[in-house]
Amino acid sequence: MPKSGPAYEALIEILIAEREAAGLTQRELAERLNRLHSFIGKIETGTRHINVIEFIEVARALNVEPTRLLAKVVKATGL
């Protein structure tokens, strides 16, 4: 499992909350991204880290402006 800290855990919690708020399952989000459902599962469990490009793609697949989502992460983490 990749190393994670409180800030990364906050990122994951926010991504999960946004997915759930959008009413999407992991599988449905993965389909929007044209990825295997395990891609989302691994990100949400911390098995796989998400890079900035993937973050933008996930935000857009959730119909959320990536900068708004990033602002939530910054606020939650104090970074």
C-alpha cells in the first residue's frame, strides 16, 4: 500500500463523498472514466495513489470543477 498521511486520507474522503453525493457507485464512476472499476476501488482504499491528471479526470467525471474540488482538499487539510 502506498504511504499515506492525514492529508491524503482527507483527499480520499472528499473524493468518496463527492462520488456518493453524485449518486454514483465505484463501477459507474469507472465507466465514466473508461476504466476498470478496480481503478476507483484502489484509489478509495488507498492501495493506489491518484495523480493530478487523474484527479482532474475524476473531478470532471463527477461533474465537479477540479479547482473547486481542490479547494475543498486544501481547506480540509490546511495545506
